Amino acid sequence: MSLKKDKQKVLGEVFDDERIAGFLVGDAPEGFNRDFYLLERAYRGMKAENFETFVRLFKEQNLDLNSQSPEGQTLLTRIGEHKQSAEYVDILKAAGAE
């Protein structure tokens, strides 16, 4: 059996401030800290330049950059293990994440 992707990669997708702010809306699945869930969802769905804007908006709403996953990791800790996360790590550190 072969598996196929259910979504096509969209190139040139526009992320204006309104679209980025939309990532601040939503509830976390049961067992997840909402702030962590929103951060991780933005990290997975945005280019670094858009993520930087998201983090600014996130902080303006007094949300917690150091919130933790169900496993007790902050997003900074979790993505530090990813090969291509350096820009995101820098953005989080510059914003005060520990």
C-alpha cells in the first residue's frame, strides 16, 4: 500500500498580520497547555519571518513563551533538537524564552 500526502505544498502563501494573528485563536487538545499548543502550531506552520511576528503578537497578549508540553518541554527545548530550527530558536531567545 502506498501512502500519499493529503495536502499539496502551497508556495507563495501570504501571511499578513491578520493571518498570523489567527494562529493565536483556538483551544488546545485535552492535556496540552494552550500557550504551548499555539506556539508549536505556529512554529510548524510558519516561515521564520512570520514566526517572529507571531511571537511579538503572542507576547503582546501576555502569553507564556516558557509554557510546557505534556512531556514538560518548552518549545525552545523541543525545537533545539530539530536540524533546521536555528532561526526559530534565535527568535524565541530574543523574545525572552528560556
